[in-house]
Amino acid sequence: MFNITEDAREGANRAKVEPARLDAMKQSWLAWNDSMPAIPADAEVKLGYSTKDMPQR
């Protein structure tokens, strides 16, 4: 949890100084996640690219 306006490099995690806000954010996310339909058991992920398409270092 960061304040991008004051800390553009996201160096200071605000979770420890704002635990109530973090908890509220977690609860909001959990409520949203519970409202999403379940992923079907037969769902497949097909990528439109392979490791050959990825930049090499």
C-alpha cells in the first residue's frame, strides 16, 4: 500500500501505519472476489505467444 503522490518510487509501504485502511481494502477485494463467477474446472489458458516470442536477456 503506497502513496504514489508522495512516494512515486513506492519505497514506503503504508500498510503498517494504516492497518485499518489496509483491512478495509482487503475486505472490499474479498467481497468483489466472492461476487465473481467460479472458474470452470475445464477452463484452459492458451497464450498467443511462446517463450520464443519473449525478449532474451
